[in-house]
Amino acid sequence: MPGVAENQPAEKPRHKPSRAPRTPMPEREAAERATDFDEVAIGYSQDDAIAEAMRCLQCRNPTCIDGCPVNIDIKSFIGHIIEGNWADGVAVLKERNALPAVCGRVCPQEEQCEAACVLAKKGEPVAIGRLERYLGDFDLACDIESRCVPELAPSSGFRVAVVGSGPAGLAAAGELARLGHAVTIFESLHAPGGVLSYGIPEFRLPKSIVNAEIEMLETAGVEIVLDSVIGQIETVEELMAPSEKGGSGYDAVFLGLGAGLPVFMGIPGENLNGVYSANEFLTRVNLMRAFDFPHADTPVWRGRKVAVVGGGNVAMDAARTAKRLGAEEVFLVYRRTEDEMPARREEVHHAREEGIEFKMLCSPSEITGREGWVTGLVATRMELGEADDSGRRSPVCVLGSEFPIECDTVIMAVGTRANPMLDRAAPDIETTRRGYILTDEEGATSVPGVFAGGDIVTGAATVILAMGAGKRSARAIDAWLREGKPGA
């Protein structure tokens, strides 16, 4: 029609992506940061964030979104940074992720969204995680009244219990609250957050960040009950039993118990004083604040020479924590090479900068001691053979290659297993032979109305994968309550 064109809003000028190199993350100097528990990464400034966002191509078909386990609209939130609309960018993030300031710090974006970035094909991808952190921190810097709270649906009248306040439980609770359900989280420890609080050190993820993100969930109506061990105070069956039968009357339950049972190698000497599981060591320091002993109540043994066995992120966290506690020497003992280490490259880089020594291609065969205390390790040299099921080459012992390693502390960071409280909490739920819960793709278990997600289903994995599982289960719970729940 004549004249319509004149009445249309002017088209926005086309975005011209920058060809500048990837914007580095400002960090504290290694010599300084290795002596305290303050955060290593300083974070982007506003200029840094805009410069990095300008590198984004704003693709017509953004493949980065498919690389995100919770399908954040990455193109849109980066577009808002380009335009300087910080609050709108936060709103886009929180449509899919209730913990952006957390995920921006600890998620392995280099293996997920950034790996799927078009720029990664011929160079460096957009620093999506750093931009997510920038917006998450922008939101946290606002007064609680000014922060972004996702719009909540009208009350459904249904009540859902969430067991565990780790990443899966928090994501499930946030999504269920957004969908209009009354949610109560039961946490066995005295502080919420699960592995975010007890497992990840302050220098990687400040607890103030975790607490501030959780505060937003409480603002959205999520109730958190601490010091409550499901399986001790109530079973899942009792949570779902009607009040007239002595139960709590919840309409559905989500289990996010995690996989926090430590694994040991079963070698001689593991019962000596000075041997820790990484779980106990990190929990004492992170959650119980043993680094501040005696001002905090919980002590921790501070070794002079510390050996950390393992090659994952937990091993890196334990080694870097031991260094900050005053150890003169800290070394990682790993049975493969650095190329096969599952730890994030960023964490390996930071560990090396801070003086952690890497002893590759060797595996402990015995922990030696005197008068009940650790004096060293006996390690066997390894060589790499054929690839195993994970795609990594299997380590093979070199006969007659044993050698001693002097140390007074050994921290085992060789994996975890399913939370054993599951047997008491839900004895009727079908599990695998390793004790993990069997579910369908949406998190439904063998017991109607009981769903599960995160490490208690998959085994130890990443924060964002656990959150993705929690969100999927929340949507499945919503559908079950509204459509399939008997009597609903």
C-alpha cells in the first residue's frame, strides 16, 4: 500500500563484527593469588565486555545455542551487550539459567557453547562464558529490588519437594517456581548450594556469589530447609503421603542428591593420618572455612609436601587449595599425560602458574608411613596403550619401574559415587548396579511422581549439565502434575 513504508520504524543498522582478537580475562598475579583465597579472575570491565561482544557475528542460525545444555539464547544476550542494554541481556539469560554469575565462572564453555561458535572453526570463539559472567555480576551488583526476577505463573496449587540444593536441585526449584508451583528444598548441610558451596574453592567461585544467586530463588518463593537429611527425618514415600496419614503431602518430588561418596584406590596405606579424600579436604576448607582456623571451628591438616592423585577439576582445586594453605611443594600424580587430563585447560594453566608440579604417567601403588603418619608414596611409571571406552589411551604399568615420592599429605581425587543416603530416602526406586538412579529422558524414575537429575543419575558431571537435567525434570513434573497425576 502506498505510504506504508514511510510509517515503518527505521531498520537498525547492520551489526559490523569486530575482527579484534579475543579479549583476555584480567587476572591477579600468580605469586599474589597463590597466598590467599580471593578470586583469581577479576572479570571484564564494561569496555572489555563491549569489545568482546562486538566480535560476535550475530549469526542468522546461531549454532552456539545448540552447544548450551540449557539452550540459552546466546545471540540475543550478546546482542543486548552490543547495544548497551545490560538489564535486557540479564533477562534473556535468566529465561533459561537461574545462576548466570555461577555458570559464567565454572562451566566448561570451551567444550560446549564456545566449541560450537562459528568463529572457533578458524580461530578463537567469542568468550561467551566471560560475557555471561559480566551480565550475571551486573545483576548481582543491583539492589535486590532492582534485580531481574523471572515472571512467575499463577499459583497451581501443587507442592513439590526438592531433595538437595546443588545445581540440579536449584535449577529444578527455580523452574518449578516459575511455573507456579510451591517449592521446598531440603538440604542436608547447614548451607545451601551443594557442590557449589562445599566443592568449588572460593578463589574460583566466591560463596557470596552463590548466596546471592540463591537469594533470588528465595525471592521467587522457593523455601529452603537446611540441616534436613531426607532418609533420616523423612523418606520420599513419607514426603508424598497425605497429611491425614502422617505425611507431608507433597504432590511430587525431585531428587538431586548428587554423587558425593568418595572413591579410594584400595592401595596399602590409605588409612594413614594425612590421607584425605578430595571431598573431605575441600569441604573442610570451603564450607567449614578451615583456612581461617582457629577463627573457624573446623581444622585441616596443612601439609608441607602434598601429593594430589588425579587429573580432573577436583584434583586441580585440591592442589591449588593446598598451596594456599601454605604447602611448600604440591604435585599432581596422574596416570596419563597432560593431554588426557579431564581438567579444564584454564585450571591446568592456573595451577602451573601457581607452582603446582605435574608428575605425569605415574600411579600410586602404596602410601608409606611411620608411626601412623604419611611419609610418602610409592609410584609406578605408566605408558599409554590402546584407547579405552572414553576415547583416551589406557595407561599400562611399566614393570619394575616403582619409585618413591616424598610427601606428608596425600589427597585422593579419583572420582565419586552415588550418595548412599538414597537407599534410606527412596529404597523402592530402581537404580543401576553402581547405585545411580534410573530415569527416562525427562527424569522420571520407577516411582510415579518422583523425578531425579544431576550427578545422582549421570555420575559426576558439570554444573551446567546438572542444571539442564533439573530444568528438564521440572518441566516434566509440571506436565505430570497438570495432566497425568492421579486425581489431579
